[in-house]
Amino acid sequence: MHPSAHLDSFARDHLPPPEQWPELVFDRPELQFGPRLNAATELLDRWVEQGQGQRPCLQGAGMRWTYAELQAEANRIANVLVHDLGVVPGHRVLLRGTNTPQLAACWFAVIKAGAIAVATMPLLRAGELGKVIAKAEVTHALCDAALADELAAAQAQHPVLKHIVHFRSSAPDGLEARAERQPAMFTNVDTASDDCALIAFTSGTTGQPKGTMHFHRDVLAICRCWPPHCLQATAEDVFIGSPPLAFTFGLGGLLLFPMSVGASAVLLEKASPELLLAAIAEHRATVCFTAPTSYRAMAPLVAQHDLRALRKCVSAGEALPAATRALWKEKSGLELIDGIGATELLHIFISHTEATVKPGATGRPVPGYQACILDDDGRPLPRGQIGRLAVKGPTGCRYLADDRQRQYVHDGWNLTGDAYLLDEDGDFVYQARTDDMIISGGYNIAGPEVEAALLSHPAVAECAVIGVPDEERGQLVKAFVVLREGHAPDVAALQAHVKATIAPYKYPRAIEFRDKLPRTETGKLQRFKLREPA
């Protein structure tokens, strides 16, 4: 590793041992990175330096920023971080907000300051935020004022978080007021290309969050693999979509990828299918990122909106059903670009273009990545046999202080937890998840976490949560509940309780009441029996 710019060495101190890393492959000219690299310099500042500062960059509710305006705002916030809040390179800064230009400016400010961005889903509750704060030892946070309460509750339980500053605030100590007092110039920290730039959290099968650590060079690597080869966007494109910037799918698709080519993006605070369609028409967006569930919901409404500017549609976050692909093409005339990525690898590593699409198949490895199908013993399987998807490339899994690193990486390969087969044409075809993770509507949901929320309700004696197939959402969260004596079945009450306890999208959309749950003689729950047909 190169000499670090981090004065706080937490990130390097908590990387997995080198022998547990995946093999990293940099076999393309565009993936040759020097020892020093700051991702903000490459993605933001270079456009201004090249005289492109007046190009449109980000749009939000009632606001439009050029590249120069975003740079100035990010510089002021970076000065706030360093001079007002005492942030030093290597500190972890939690970001909490809906998709807005202000949140994007905060992200770039953290990167400029050589700190580590820890973006969190806006729907997370205090208990979930607390796990992230504790795991990453987060010391500072920039939070949308509208989302202050849950973070304040988390801070009360985790005093390691010393500083919270609110943005989109009119308060005299809010971020806007602080930033106004700072200069619009900032010298980016001279970070090493392998200094950690972000820690992206994903929930595992236990519900305990896993922090995936990504370097400055990783941020640039994903911009130089999938986008130029599969998306093929230009500086004239206008990106739009639904995934939160806290998802690496959203961070790449709505911020990193458009800025890597000098394009612009529309950031929507709310992006339901109806609102997303209206925004595409209003902003004449040309590239859309969302999950298959959303495309299926939008398809019947396409005729009500002027989508003539739209030319590329990207689907990821969950498996794309062939029926959804066909329906979207029928209604919009556009072929979906499908892809599979993982938080552990930062973004998409298997995909296709509109010209190479094959219904039912995800595609082929993105240039820069390699993939194969392995059996349970780690041996490559022949075409047509279902096994574990294994991937390697310029990015890979490095969990923050987590024993699950040993499970994800095997003989240099990243094991994504997906079951695939390689067909006779060399295309990768998705089969299922290989663990108990539920993927519903593009969200990863850990069954045990939902169970814990249900069990905190006084009426629930026992429960089990599984994913069941669903045509629209891929999977639905289904709960099997054993009630305490004296309590009557009340589906709505239990659903409301879960929504109030953990992120609302995790609630069970189906609840079945039972007298008992299947268990082994030693008391272990047999989830596989719940998945069997009645």
C-alpha cells in the first residue's frame, strides 16, 4: 500500500489481513492508477480546470448547479469540516439525507477533506444508525434537518459521534450559515489512491451491518469499466433515477457516472413510479436508473408522459424478470440494460448493452472483470450447471473488521451470494440467492432483523421471516407469527410496529399466524420448511 494521507489510521487498521483480500485485477490501460489520487479532483475539479465549469451538473427541487457552483459549495463545506469541526484525513463522516444537490456537495466535501464518507439510507431508524456509528466509529455527521430526530437519538446512545451539523437549515449554526463564512477555495488532501474514501454499509443475513471499504481508486475504477462499455453515455446526457445515494447503485448511477463524462443529473427526493415518470418528462432526462419493480409499475403509465428524450434505461438492484423487460419495451420502446452489482464490489460487474441483450440472461462480465461459476468446493463448473457466482476485477470485498470476510472471498474470488449458471452462449443467467437475504423491490432485507422487530411487539411469542416469490417485487417479506395467549391476530398492527421500529421498507407484506413454528430437536428454526408449498 502507498503512504497514507490519513492522520486517523482507523480505516487501514481495520482492513482485513491481505491474505483474505480478493485478487485485484488491473489489466486494462484505463485502470492504471498512480500512487496519489483524490476522487473529487478527477470527478469534479478537473472539469472546472478544463474550462467546463459552466456546464450543468446537478438539479434538485428549485435549484440548478453548474460544475463550478458544485465545486464552490463542496469547497466551502470542506472548509467547515476542517476549520469549524476539526475533521482530519481519515475521520469517518456520516451523511444522512434524501437525494439532493446539497447531499452531493457534502459527499464531495468529505472526499476533498480526505475523510471517509459513510452515507446512510434516509429511512434508517436510530437503532440501525447506531450500529453504523459504532461499527465505523463515526465522529462527525452532516444531516438533513428534516431527518435530525433519529440521528439525535442514535447519538445519545453512541457518544463517539461528537459533531452533528444540519444542512437545508436556516439555523445560525446550520451548514449553510457556516459555509457562507468560508472561502470557495479548498486544496484537496493529497490522498493515496488506496486510501479509503467511503464505507458503504450492507445488511448481512444476521441483520448486523457489514461495512464495505472502498478506496479512491475504486471510485474511479467503476467509472472506467461499466459506464463506457455498457452504458455509453455522453456529456449531453441527463441522468435521473430512484436509488438513494446511500446505495452504491445510486451513488454510481446518479452522481459518479454522469460526472465522470461531464454530464448532468437530476436528484429527486421522492421517486415513486408516478413522480419519476413526471420528472423524466419535465427535465427531458435521457438516462434512467431504477429497479425492475419500478419499471413494471411505470410501464402502464408511460403513455401519460412525454418520454421522447429518454434513450437509456438501466435496471439493477434485483433480478430482472423477462416479463418486466418485455412489458417495458412494449410500452416505452426502450430495451432495458440489465446488470448485477454488489456493495462489496461497489457497482455493476456483469451486464450487457441494448445490442447484446438476451431476455432471461444478465449478460457477460464487464470489461475489467472476470467471472465464473464455482461448486461448493470452489471448483469451476461446466456450462449449464448451477453454482456460486464468483467475480474478480479492480474492485473487491474488504469488510470493515468483520469475520464474514472469510466467507465472501475464496481463493481470490468474490463470492456474491448469488446462484447462477453459464449458458451455452457464455451468458450468465441468474437463478436465486444462495443465502437467506430477501431482495424485495430492489432492497436487501435481512429476515432476522425483521424477526427482531416483530418480537419486540407484546403480542408476538415467536416468529420467522422468509422471502417468497412475487412477480412484481421479485420477493415479498413474509412473516410467520405465533401469538402470545390472549392476543388476537392483527396484521395491520404488527406491520405498523415494524415500520416504526426499523426502516419502513422492511415490513412484512404478508403475515401468516401459526400455532407453532417448525424446529429441530435442539430448538433451531427450520426456515426451509416454511418455504415448502402448503
